[in-house]
Amino acid sequence: APARLAPGGAPCHRRCLGRQRPGDDAAPLRRPAARARRQTAPRPRHLRAEALAMSVDDVRLQPGNRDLVLKAAARDPLALLHAVPELKCDREIVDTAVRCHGDALLLCDLKQDKQIVLAAVSARGDSLRYADPSMAADRDVVLAAVRNDGMALRYASDDVKDDEDVVMAAVRQAGRALRHASHRLRGTLGVVMASLDQDNAAYAYVVSEERETVYGLDLECRVVYQPFNCFGPKGQWRVMSKGYMKSFTIEGPTMYAVGTDEKIYKQLLVQMNEESDWKGPLNNIADKISWIAIAGGFVFGVGEDKRIYKQVLSQMGPESKWDGPVSSELPLIAITIHEGFIYAVGEDGRIYRQKASTMCNISKWEGPLAGSMEVKMICFYANKLYAVNTDNQVHWMLIIDISSPAAEWKSISQGDVTAIGICNTDLKLACEEMLQADWKARNMHLERRAAAAKAASGGGRWAADSPSDSPSRGGASPLRAAAAR
């Protein structure tokens, strides 16, 4: 029948497109695109489900027919539910079923076979729960499972949960898998950072644990570190930043450093590594600072004239100005702050001090203190004063002996650093600082404040997102439901 035409001779409907027009004998007949798609599309879902049901029903009727069970297991692993026990131990049938769906491991009797379990967890990591308990202690099996589903780490043995390679693979696939790692690895910096990179919600599972760490500057102007309990002549320094730094100070989870260009930079301790970049310069590029110390929201710096200047830390920027000088004309090379006093190292290598609250350009320094050894810089930690002498060796003495002219320094390391700093860092607080900085960079803190204000006013419900412990693949397994029935 000829196509209906709209006014002007155009087809009146999309179905008429491609049909032959009256009087146009040369135009070939073309099949509508929708009809072509219907002919090439796969079978409808209800027909596919019906075919699967037929295969399962066939096994139900002939549970001992091996060929039938093998073909059915390749299409629907639920067929194993109706097979005879002998076929549930058939390696070929079981291997075919678990490769089709990992949860088929629940229906077979080869839960101790490593190759079968490997095939199952490679298809669905969560199926590790159905394996024999001995498989949960097999490193290769657990590693294959967590690479497919990081949350499968929950089914591993305690020894495997303490394996850093396995846990690292798990948190890279699912950051919240950190919850199931050992207590030691939940406080390991590399594992924690990998989990936070994958999912910020992993922060809830970071271990809040203070760690004493010694930081230093090696002879190549790089920041190095070692655990405080290993600090000594035999302690090994590990590099944790790029070079070109001449001094540093630590304020909370952040390290502020003065570069060889006499500008101030900063970096979060948890993000520092040999490839990470310093942020800055933070101060006015026209100002040259050789040393800094931070306390009470102020940053104090030693200027070109060897005197101390200061400004508000939160307001320091490319256009900010330094106040001062706030110290007398005694030339200084390094400063630090401890319990309300500013301690300084003069050009003569001796230590001086005065109260920070009363320091001005005419106030007098008390000193020299702490014996006769010439030093380059000093720092305080616990009840001790640490100093680096002119030979780059670290020494210490008790703080109570600092005013004694006869006090003696005790050596603690060989000449390998030009500056040191010791602090007690809480990894969780450092991660919180990092996440807050990231949220502010993306203005997410404004969204959270708005949501909190709305909740406080009764205009809606608001709560922090609580990490979910659900596997990465949601939904109940049809195999588990069938097995339960």
C-alpha cells in the first residue's frame, strides 16, 4: 500500500520514512531502522530466563546425567543444586560452574581445592566465604579475592590481614577494606594513604595512634626521618622529600621549611615523599628569611639583618608584611620556641633566650647558656634539649641543666644532618587535616556547613555519611537464596 503523505508530499509519520513514494519507481524499498534493530537484537529477557529455567528443570529431572549437568552449569550454576553428589565433586563441572558465577562454590564439594577456589574468587571475590577455612589462610587465594573485591579481606585469616601486599591490593580496590586490616597496618602510612586515595570514607578506620619521629636535613638539603626509638649512632635515615631546604619547623601535621632561596614552603607530613612538591613560596618574595619558628598563631623569622621578625601565620601570603624587628641587635642564625621562651643561636654558636611575650627591639637576651659547645641549631622534646654542632653531630642534655655553665653535652649520632626536629604525630589527625584541606579546595566544607545549619534549624535531617560495610557488588545472590530455600 502506498505511504500516507502529509501536505507537501512528505511522509506523515516516522514509520513512513524509507518507504517507496507513489510515482517514484526508481526509489528502492528500504527496511525501517527499527525493524532492523528488532531482528538483530538478542532474545528478550523473559525468553532467556525461560531457557535457563528449562536447563535447571532438565537437571532436576535427570540429576545424574553428566553431559546435561555440564551444559547446564555452563549456562546457570544453579544447576549444581539439583545434581547428584558425585557430580558435585566433578572438577570439570565445578570449574565450569564457578567460572560462570563464583558463588557456585557454595553448591559444590570441592571447597578445599585451591584451583577451584582460585577460579571462584577470581570470578567473585566475595565467594571466599564459602571456601574451606584453610583457604582463608592461603595468601594466593586471598590476594586473588581482594583484587576482585577488596571487601573480601574480611574473610581472610589474621595472618593474611597483616600482610602488607594483600592489604594494599584490597584497599586499592575498595578503600573501606582498611577496616578489616590488622591494627598495625591500619596505622601504616602507605596503606592509609592508598585507602584514602580510593575512598575518603576509609578515614573512619585509621588508627589514632601517636608516633614519635625524628626529622632532619641531610647534607643534600633533603628532609629525612627515622623512628625516635631507633634514633642513635646506628639509626638509619630515610629520605622523605626533595632537596633545596635549609631549615624547617613542624606545626601540628604540617612541616614548614625555608628553602635555599630563603622563601617559606610547607607540606603535610602524611603526603611527603621523594616525588611530592612543596607548596609555596608562602611569604612575600621580596623578603628573605633564613630560619623560622611557629607558636601561638605567629610565625617568627630570622631576616637578612640576623634579627627576628614576625607575622600572623594564617595571614601569611605573597603580599603580607613582616612586623619588626622585634629583637635586639644580637645577630642570630637559628631560633626555636619552648614554653613561652624564644631560644636563639647566635653567630658565635652560643645559646640565648628571652620571654616571647616581652621581646622587643630593645629587650636583652639571657645567656650564653648550655655549656661551651658551639652549635648550629637547637630543638626541644620531652625533657631534653637537642643540638646540632658545627660538625653536624647531634648532642643532647637535660633541660634542667641548661642554665649550668658546667653542663655537658652527650653525643647521640654521627655527623650526617644539619638540622633536626622531633615531634609526636597522630596519623589520624594528620589525615583529617589533609582531607579538610582537600574539601576546602573543592568548596565541600561550605556544602557541609549549609547542611548542618539546615539540620540545626529543623529544616531537614543531616548526618555524616557512615561508612558502609557492604561488598562492592550489592544485592543478594540468587544462589544463596536458592540454597537457603
